[in-house]
Amino acid sequence: MTGLPAARTAGPAADGDKDGDGPLDRAVWRLRSRGCWEDAAALLEPHAAAHPAAALRRAALLVERSMFTCAGWAEAEDALRYAEARATTDDERGEAACERGHLAYAATVLGVRDRADEARAALGRAAALLPPAAEGRALLDFRRGLMAEHIADSPQSARAAYRRAHAAATAHDDPLLLSFTWRHLAGLALRDGELAEARHGFAESLRLREELGYLIGTAPALAALADAAPEEDAARLRAEAARLFRLMDGVPTWLADHLPTAA
């Protein structure tokens, strides 16, 4: 399973502070990066009524938890409905629609329920609401790439969407989203037998996640790099991925299928 998405990685600070790097934001990131999504969402809850951005980020955290754990769907739906109700601008409505599409995609790709039509409609609505230069457009393009690759089985369309997302994430200095675009572009390269390109992309994804301290996403990055590495390196990378997988209490759940020794 390679359809791991990014949650919302840019935009206003959780508490309305425009610099986006206040104490609350740093606390939320520390919890999120370790897979403590419920605790991170709880920090945002008191701010959600006054700040639509906080409501949306809280919803994004719970959607991400569902993608990583294949659980908590009802809580994610409730938080997303609340964020949708709080949105007042086209940008906010577009970002909420992007989260709606992502939740429906996650339910579909994880085999919970087929919500592919809902995902397409929501992402299309997001595209109509978000201007081309909006920060949220990068994440939207990435998620449209996921739909193209994993739902429509259209690698060419997926590659184009990932490249747009990659360029926008670079322009907006979003290293977490870049870790995802590197990884998924590398996955398509591996699919085409381009081993050198795949290794480079997977290595860049892993580097960014390690630099950011995105612990919950490091095991998948290690496992992905192992798929393109020489066998002697692959065994070491998978062993390290399995160690982190156990450290994270078996999250992300879908990684277990790629790490038989981690079960």
C-alpha cells in the first residue's frame, strides 16, 4: 500500500497567529509527528469555534489518524462536518472539500467502504474553489495524484499531478509535503523500472522526514527505499522499518503487509 497522504501542512497558525510557528503549533506538530493525533486534536479543540483554520486542522489530524490506523472514522467525519460548517471563505471551503475528498479516498483505498465517487466530487469542488496560486492547491494536486494512481490506475495523470504538487510545495517551502511528492514520484519511477531515479526520490523523502522528526512517517519511508535498494541494503532498511513500526505500536497498520517480521 503506497497511497499514504499528507494532512494539511501549511496555512494559518492553529490559534490564529499569522506566523504559523507559535507554541500551540509546535505542540500540535510534536504530537502529530509521533502519531498522537487525538491529543493534538484536543489541543486545537478550544480554538476551533473562533478560528476556522483551527477547526480544519483538527479535522485533518483526525482524517490522518484514520488513514494511518484504519479507525476513528466517525470522529473524523464529525470533525470534518464541523470544519465545513465553520468555513466562511472560498479558500476555507476549498480546503475543507479537499479534506472531505481525502477522507473518502482513505475509506476507499483501505477497503472500508467504496467512496470513490464522493472523493472525486469533493476534490473537484476543491479545485473549483481554490485559486491556482493558493497554498492549499499543492496538497489538492497531491491528493488528485493519489486518486489517479490508486483509484483510476492512471500513472501518467498521477505523475503530472505529483509534479505540480512538488513544484508548489517547493515554492511554498513545505518540506513535509515534499517528502510525500518525492516518495510517490519515486514509486512511479520504480514501477517503470527506473531504479536510480526511484532510489534518489525515496532517499530524499526519508531525509526530509528524518530532518523534520516525522517519526510516524519514517518507517514507511524506510520500507519504500528498501524496495529500490540492493538486497544487502534492503535487509537493513526493512529491519530498521520494522523496529520503528513496533515502536509506533503497529502504526501505520497497512505497513504490516510489507514487513512480515514486524507482525
